Amino acid sequence: FVVMDKDEAHEYLSSLVNQNLRIHTTDGRVFRGTLKCTDSDKNIVLGNTHEYRQPSERERSAAAANASGGSVSMDMASRYLGLIVIPGQYIFKMEVEQFLSQTKP
């Protein structure tokens, strides 16, 4: 956990504009998109966003019933949302998505 003053935080967030982020929300969803802007209420605007969510209890039960073995593997459900606003009060984790080719040696 890093503590920054207001100017440092503003500079850091500005450096993330047009970067791909993964935003984790308190209800278990993950949003992956391009940071467009933020505001003083900590709301985040993402473009070209996909939403990912855990399978429902009913889907998990059905998969377990149809499984022929001890473990069940399921993918997260996803859908394209486009341009969205994520209320800051529901954000608990933000990750910058970087690939090995984007990192500095």
C-alpha cells in the first residue's frame, strides 16, 4: 500500500490514461478496459471495456453434477460493454495490464 500526496496521486493517475486496466469491484466482477478519465469522487471511466463475472451458483451446481471426477473447472462469463463509468465506492483493486514486451529492461 503506497501513500501519496494529492499532487503525486494526480500525476500517477494521469500517467495511466490510455493504459489498459483491470478494475476489481466489491461484487466480484472484473472490468478490463482503457482508462479514459477519473474524477474527484474516485469514479473511473473505461473505454472498450469487457466485464468478467464468476459463474452463478446454479451454473456451478450444474457443472458439478455433470462432472465425471473430483474437480470442476469453469470459465468466467464475459460480455462487451464499451464505454462505462465504475463508481469509486465499489472499486477495491486496480491493476495496470502490462505485457513483458512493454516492460523496461
